[in-house]
Amino acid sequence: MDKQKLEPGLDGWVEKKRAEWSARGTPDPISMIVIEYWGHGDAAFGGSGDDRALGPDGLILTTQMRMRSDPVQFASLEEAHEACKGIKNRRPQSLLGIAPRWR
């Protein structure tokens, strides 16, 4: 049976991520953004990768939206997790992840 990748917005993700960091002795980050990963390979080298951050109003930022909006910064895993549950324009076959910042 093929297991679905656990990602932000799915039950158990916060606990799994905290356990991973705890096992390495890593504290929770001070902030993070949510990223939607889509495509295969780096577009600069002929791939179709088009990764985008989560912006205000629960929308993944398109190229045009990035001109006027910055990615939303989250202070906790719980905040990022809850925001992922309400994404309104997620692309099919994409994966969600976070980009944490510790300093």
C-alpha cells in the first residue's frame, strides 16, 4: 500500500515534524514560510519546477502576485499547519512544505 507523504495541513504533521527536530536536538524555528512544490527539476536547466510561497488570504503566490505581496511568515508550526488547510489555489500534484528560519 502506497503511503501518502505527510505534509502541512494533514493530521499528524506537527507532531511528526517536532519529533524529527527533537531527535536531532533542533529547537523550533523562529519563523517559517509555506512553500508549494510543483514540477520536476530546475526550470533554469530545462525542468518544469515552479515552487511558490503562500501569501496573504490563503493564496499561493503567482508571478504577478509576488510583485505586490510577500510570503506570509508564520511564528509556529501550528500556524503554518492551519494556514495550509485553507489554501484556495493549490495546484494538482503539488506538495506542501515549510522553509524554516532559526536565526
